[in-house]
Amino acid sequence: MVFFIMTFVAWRRYLWAAQEFPDDEADTCEFSLTESVGPQHLVNVPHQEGARWLTDIFSRSAEKFPDHTALQIPHTGESLTFAELDGRAETVAAALSSFVTGPDQVVAVAMSQDNWQIVAAHLGILKAGGTLMFLDTSLPEALITHMLNDAQPVVILTRGQGSFRDLPVLDLLELPDQLPARVPPTWLDDPTERLATLFYTSGTTGMPKGVECHHAGYVNLALSYADYLGLVAGMDATSLTSSLGYDGSISEMYSAWVSGCAVVMLTKDEVRSGPDLVPVLRESEVTVLFCPPVLLTTLTSSPELDYLTRYVVTSYQRARLFRQHWWNPGHEAGGRSSTLMVQQRPARTRAARACIRENLSLLVRHWPMSHT
């Protein structure tokens, strides 16, 4: 009985939302991302004109800005230029040529996210025409087994691990320095049909479910970030705080690479370090901080004193916490300022606009902070 009551209530709320916020209503929300550019599309990244595949986004910037930093890892002190990372990704792609032989074949990655190899694997799989899948090996065995049985990967990429559940394995630490030149995949025909990634849900409501994501959507996302953020090649940098097994990582990496900027990979310990992360962000010169909930309210209690970043990207639900903990309307305007960028899932955008305007109208544009 309770189930039917809850279903009826949900149905009534759906009808209310549909009537209150019709699909054909013009989007006049001042916080909109994709509608904010107008005729200035690609003015910041002319070298990305005509990009069709997610791998094109990185490759075009690597060709135009080969000596600019593409990846920083504060944890190890490593830094790779676009040319260096592109070369290592090409090596991975060449090694995969005998495994990936057709469209939408899945390549799984099972390694910790604290090294450049995992990023080279990401790019190499795309270059080889494969579909990305990242495995969190800390998950329960039953969930890993379920995901592997569902995805049917043709090979597992590891780092220093010669075997993995009796599946074909390619250890990236054992790859030779020189491999035969690879033949570009011939099956990359339609970016709206070919898969770029396969992400799995957390499984909190049952077994994890695979979400297939195509190249075209990600390309549009990267180009939208280029239009909106206006990052400067060789100057700006974004943070990589999400797991590569989470679709938010695509935003965090390609919002930088599309413009020839660096990605700063943060480890789980760094993301959870609270105030200790502030000097890491400062030394790495991060200008776009993708801020997960665990970090948002612990990073600093005095943003007017601690310089953070030019953009803070978070979800709408957590933006209210941002205002509660970090926003003091009494601060005088001026000095350095950060812009809060709110990410909202499209299906819920219309219903949230009124609340966004009400709660964030003072916050989104200018969040005053003093000079350092």
C-alpha cells in the first residue's frame, strides 16, 4: 500500500514539474552554461574546429602546444608535456592494437590513480578505438565480478601486475620503448554511435549498472567548457579530484586539455586533507577547482584570506553549503575573486532555476577574496 501511495505522489510531482516548467520554455537562466556563449563559439580554441572524437580534443592541443604542461602530479613531483603524454599514450595504443579489433570493445583499467600511467591508459584506449572502463579494485569481489561479466573487456591494463582474474593482461610497466607503428582504427565512423566510456553506477540500490557514453556528447562538453571558461593555454590548470571511474573526471581533464592547459592530479589523501590542500593548489597554480562534497566545506574556513582558485566548480546541492560556510556578504568587493560554477543535471535544471536564482544570485558572479 505504501508503495502505491509513494508512486502516486511521485507521479503528481512529475505532472506539476511538467506544467510549471514546460520543455519549450526559453532558457533565460543567468547561470546557464551552454547557452551563455552565443556567436562566440570556439573563439577561444580555433584549433578544435571540426573535432569529432574525444581523442581529437587532446591530440589537437598536443599538436598546437607540444611543450605546454598537460599533466602534473604533485604527489610524485612528476610533470608531463602534451608531447610527452601523447607519446606515451601512443605506445599504449600500439600495444592494444592486437586486442582491440572492432567497435565498442571494452578495455578495463585496474590500477591506482596516483601515476601518469593511468592517464596514458585513458588516452591510449581512446586512440586505439576502444571503450574505456575503470575498475575500482577496492570494491567487494562480487561487484567486480559482476562488472567484468557485464562489460566483457578484451584486456585488462595494469601497472606492475602480471595477472588479473585469469583475464588477458597488459602491464604498462612492461611495455617496450619501441613498438611498431599502429594502424588507426577504421571503425570510428559515427561519434554519436561509437562508445567512448563505460561507467558503472555505485550499486547502492542493487548491482552496479553500466552507463554507455558516446564520443559526441563528450566533445560537445569539452567545447562548451572552452567557450565558457576561456582558459589560457600554458597558464591555467584544472584539478582532477574525481575517480577516473566517475564520469565527472571527463569534465575535469578535458576542460583543461581542450584549451592547451594542465590537469593537476590529486590523490584521495590530498582531496581529503582539508586545509593542507590549499598550498598544493597554490603551488600547482590550479585555477579551476572541481570541488567534491567532501572537500567543499573542509578546504578553508577563511576564503577571504586563503587564495583558492579563479573558478570553483560544484553541484547545485553543495553550492548552498558553499554559501553557508564560505560566503560572507559583508566582504568588501575587490581584490581577487572566484566564480562559482554550478553543475546541474539537465533533467532537473528547469525545476531548479528559481531556487538557483534565489540562493546564488549574490554568489555566482563575485566571491570576494583579499589579495595574497
